[in-house]
Amino acid sequence: METEQSELEKRNIHRLSAEKANQLSRECLRAALFQLLSEKDFQKITVTELVKQAGVSRATFYRIYGTKEALLSEISDLVAEEMNVYLQSPRTPDDAYLWSLEIFRRLKDDTTMAKRLVSLKPSLDMVFAMSPLAERENPPRDLKTHYWNLAFEGAVLNIVKDWILHDMPQTPEEMAEICTQIFFGEQN
């Protein structure tokens, strides 16, 4: 019987500096959480399963994160940073279409993961409730911009959740077109 390799073994890692080792451990733990989320709900994942899948010690996990929720929070921050790059680009119908298409394609490519993310406790709403993504790096110019950011991101999150919960009946292209029409009133 062949044993499954840990994330560290897959990457053929030997000795690293403390900083590089911590960064690699973080990456392996994030990858392990995503792998386990494709198999079961977040609440049912144990720290033992996480560290075994990642190939790191329990001590390393607790030194870096302390809790599964802290690991999940870091992942949500990284996702928020990635999405923020899209949100900072010029807001034209073409940009909106391409941005939406990328999101819907990624979700469709990993339907199981998308469904698990939507069912998370704490919910995605709580994970992203800290502040609008567009404001994490750049504070809004005024109150109107702040509320526009909240409305836009809330609408996108609800559209995505609804699409996932209804088993993604539309193609990513159709969803991108719908979002472009909603937010820009134009067809691509």
C-alpha cells in the first residue's frame, strides 16, 4: 500500500531558514486545509488531520496559527487581497466582465470547494465582514464611496452564493454577462 505524501514531501524540502520554514509551513497548512475542505466540512476537520496532511508538527501549527479559525482567517485575507487587485482596476464594462468571468470560472472549476466555502461556519459573510475589500488597502474618499463599496461587494457575494447554492446552473460566461449588465447596464 502506497502512503500519501505530505505537502513538505511533495515539495522535496530539506533545511530552511526559520523565516522560509514558517512561510513554507503556512503554505502547506493552507494547501492541506483546502484539500481537507474538498473532503469534509470545516467543523469536522481536526488539527491532527491538518498537520498530518501538511506534514508539519502540531507545535508548528499552534505556533503559527493557534486555531483552525485563524488559519481560515489568513486564507480569507489572502483571497481578499487577490480580489482587491481586481477591484482596484478601472471599472469599465469590459473589466467587470473579465473580473466576473475569472471568479465564476474558478468557482466552477472546483464546485465541491465552492460549496464547502459557502457552507462555512463562520460564514463567508463573517469572514469578509471586517471591511469592504476595496477599502482594506485604500480608504474611501468619502462616505458615498464607502457605501457604494459595501453595496457592490455585498451584491457580488450574494450573487455568487446564490449561484453556488443552486448548483451553478448558468455557465461562468452567462454569470459574467449577468453581473456586467447588473453593475454597468450594458451587454458585453
